Amino acid sequence: MNQVAMPNKLLDVQNLKQYFHPGQENEVRAVDNVSFHIYEGETFGLVGESGCGKSTTGRSIIRLYHPTDGEIYFNGEDISKLKGKKNMQQFRRDIQMIYQDPYASLNPRMKVQDIIAEGIDIHGLAESDADRNQQVNDLLELVGLDKSHATRYPHEFSGGQRQRIGIARALAVQPRFIICDEPISALDVSIQAQVVNLLQELQRKKNLTYLFIAHDLSMVKYISDRIGVMHFGKLVEVGTSEEVYRFGLHPYTESLLSAIPLPDPDYERNRRRVTYQAPKEDGKERSLKEIASGHYIYCSDDEVPFYQKKLEQKKRQ
Amino acid sequence: MEQTQLNVKQFSADSFEPLIHAERESREKIVAPSLTFLQDSWRRLKKNKGAVISLFILIAVAVIAFGSIWVSPHDPTKQNVKYINLPPKIPGVSLDGFNGTALIGGQRVDKYAQANVPEQVHFYLGTDGLGRDLLSRLLMGTRVSLIIAIIAALLDLSIGVTYGMISGMKGGKVDNVMQRVLEVLSGIPNLVVMILMLTIFEPGMTSIILAMIVTGWITMARIVRAQALKIKDQEYVMAARTLGESSSKIALKHVLPNISGVIIVQMMFSIPSAIFFEAFLGFIGLGLRPPAASLGTLLNEGYKTFRFLPHLMWAPAITLSVIMVCFNLLADGLRDAFDPKMKD
């Protein structure tokens, strides 16, 4: 129980900025001054609309892009300035990623066993061919696939099966932290549950930490311990999933929450969607401020009491 | 209500059995045989009649042309002044034009008898102005043309793929510079290059091949670059990167196999154009020097006497056309076989 009392920050992102074409006319601020942290063993959900920078954040953390500015501490070490092949290889083993499109994330010209064993080969994790095959078979079993699937090509599998192959590939290097980049949004609803349950089961078995990127708030609430809401490259609200889901304070979060459909005709008939209107540029400095314990809102200093009052009101209802 | 409750109680616990595990596994089983990319493409290619026929014709042409190194009806370079300009004579065929007769002054004359050719000697496609057997020269010419085209295509392939791959995978400034270089190169007409080449080198196979590859690889490089740009943003390439794969390995393991179809098709299209370019050079007199022959030089010699001795031009012209049509049909079929959805 000590762990719960003093959770270890596995990932700590501070003032991460990812600009494309910086300083040019077509500068895009995909991720702008984002700070958050993820405790060991938890699932952090990142939600937001399409193009708000969720995936870019994930890709910057895993160093598919070079962050423009900011620090990313993984296990206490700044990985945004990691240099040298050896350090990089260790980092590549610790952090892995599961991709969005199961049809694009597997090389169509490679057999399943070679796809899964790619990381094993790169990092030399197998002592012999027999060991390699054994590891691949174990991984296949772990994600609920059959041994006989190892010699087949990706196009022979369904979307859910492919996604499980992708998960097996990520697990092959025994990572501690996995970035799930919308792993279920391309799947059929009945398959989504399969994959999410598999991810949760793996988290328990292997003590994994997840950054779960998605745009489906109810799915994120189901899987995450804490949620961050992103809008236009900025984090606008961070809190425990219960807190954000029930007492979402930022107008953008409220708008997202109002869009969740429920299979309840009475509720649906009366549901009013809140449209988000971005606040006018008033020149105030805004940043993430802690409103209540562990609940952060993107606001200016003088807006803090307003949000605190709003939270109290919502909790009383 | 009561009745359903009663019904439930009727079943005792031991009449239930757990679902057999194997049943779940059998649902995941894939029955269809596992086909590799090439097996699958071959299966599709076989359905395309034109492509298969072309493939067999090309194989036959290649076997005969290369086999004639050892088994040739006559010596292709041996001149015989007594037997000049003989029409085709095929044993057992009495069709005019193939029986050794020719129309001279409105009268059909047996040219073989006039030249005192022994009864058992036949020139199936006749002889040229120096008394050389045309069939032997045609086989020799086809062989030379094929060799030039295939070597040129292979060199195009290796230079073009390497250049395009580096340009596409590196991207950014490197790509920009490499593309500008390509544009400058593609602005040079290759006929000019050819003529300049001949001022330095002896006209022959080497200089022809060199002239062809100076600009020939550009199309290949462009296609490979475009494909590499497309593939390198695919998620499986990103996955390889996050696993720590090096760029060169990514290029070889992930990008190259996925664009191999496009490369093969492009190469199959570049072979006939290389054959044609070689023939064109031979025709305008920049090709091989006699006694060596290619389809182009044969056409060049044949067209001069087309009015009187049409067979000298017909034979190489038909051979050239057949080879070009076959390569094009085969390339078309391969493209459909490699990429049935026409994505590229």
C-alpha cells in the first residue's frame, strides 16, 4: 500500500513544445507548453478532438519527433536530450507504442513471427533461434493468438487480431511504459472491448504504465486512472478520471462531456450539447493551475477562485 | 414467473460443462494456405492470358537467341560474294517469297539456281548484300539487343533505386539537393550525350550502355523516391523506429520489399524502351560497327533495299515489334498482379 501513498512519477513531461516549421510562415504549434506526469502502474488518458496534438505528444515523448523545447523525464532521466546509441537503445526498450491503424502498423511483407521478433532481433534478446521462436510463441499466447499464426502474413488476420499482433510486438522488448495511440478507434465496437480488456489484463500481469490516447471519453474513463483533456495543443484540464468525468470544469471539457451519448431515450431527448466558445484574447497569462488536489485547469490567476466555486457547486448537486 | 424459476432449478449443477477450450482456438484458426507475396502475384499473373503468352514468347526468343551462340544455322559474320541478296528459301514451302524465287522484270526467277547454290543449302530468311545468312544475323542481333537492354535496365535499377531511396529516406535538404541534380541531368537530351560519348569512346556495346544509363535511371529514381516518401510515414516504419531499428535496415527490410512490385514493373517497362533506343541509335548509324549486328543495325541495312529485297527489313522489324509488344504486355500483367487494387 506504500506505493499508493507515495506513487513514483514514471514519466514527467514539463513544458513540452513541438512546433513544426518553427519561425517560418507556416509554423504549426502542434503541442504548446504541455506539462503532465504519469505515475508508475497507472493509465493516463489523453483526450481531445482530431488534430489537437494528442498523437504528436505521444510521438514526441517516444522521440519519433525532436521536441522543440521542454523536458521529458522518464524514471528521473531527461530523455528529450538523450544522446548516444547505447542510451537510446535502452530508452527504446523501456518505452513502446501501440498504433492506431492495425492495417497500416504491420509490414505486409513480413511474417507475423518476424514482426513480433523485430525488437528481439534488434536488441539481441534471444540466445538462439529456438529461444526466439519460444519467445514469439509465448507472446502470441499472451495476447490470445495461436502458435500456428506465427508463420502467416498480416493480411490473413482481422483488425482485432492484427492489433493484438501489434501489442505483442510492443511487449517483445519488455517495456515499462506503453503509449497507446488510439489503439481502438479503428476497430469494430465489439472488438474494442476485447483489446481494452487485453490491455488491462497485461497491465496487471506486467505492471505496465500506459499513456492512452483516444477521443472517446467514455472509453478513456473506463480504462484510465487520470485524464488529461487537450485542446489546440494545450492541456486544458487534468484530473482523476472520476473527477474529470463527473465534475469537468473547463468549458471545453464540459462541451466534450455533453457530447457523450447514452443508451437512454429519456436522457437523449433532453440532452443539450454545449458548444465550446474559445475565450476572447484578453492578454492574460494562462497556465495549468491546481484548483483542487490533483485537479488542474488551464486558466489565469484571477480565474482560480471562479473555478473553485464552480467545482464546489457541481459537487453539491 | 414461477414457472421459469422452477425450470431453472430443474437443472442440476453437474449437467453443465465448461466450454471446451479448443473450440475457441478453432475459431481463431485460419484454414486458407499461407501465400507469400510472390506466390499470390504468380497466381494472379497466370490468369492474365496475354501476359503468360508474352512471357513464354520472350523466354523462347531469349533461349533461341542465346542458344545460337553454339548452334547457328550459318556463321553470322561469314561473307560469301557468290550468294548475295538471296531471297528466303524454306524447304517444303512453295509459297512465293519463301521458295527461293524472286520477281525480276515481271518474271519469277529461281535465284538459288542462278547463284548455283547446292540443293541441300537453304537460307531460311535469305542473305544480305554481302552474302551473310540473315537468320543467323537476326539471332545475333536479337541477342545483342537483349543484352544491351537488360544490362542497361539492371544498371538503371541499381543506380536509380539507390539514389531514389537515399533521397526519399533522408528527406529535407538532402532530398532537395538530390532532386535539383536530377532535374539538371534530365534536361540533357540523351542523343547529345550519345554523340559526345562517341567522340571519346569507340562505338560499341559499352558506349551505348553508358549513354543509356547517363539519363536512363532518372525515371526509376523518381519513382522510388515517391514510393519511399509514401512508405516511410507508414505506421510499421514508425514502429520499427521506436523499436530502435537503424535507418539503413528500415530502408532494406521495410521500405524496399514494399516497393519491389513497382520497381519490377518499372524495370519491365524500361527494357523495351532501352531496346528501342538501341535500335534507334543503330538505325541512325550511331550503333554497333559491323560485322557485329543488333536489331537496329539490321534495320538500317535492310531499309536501304526495302523496295527490291523487302525481307531484309521485314525480319528484324517483326522481331523488334514482337519483343516490344511482349515486354509491354508482360509488364502490364505484372503491374496488375503485384498491385491488384491499383493503389500505386
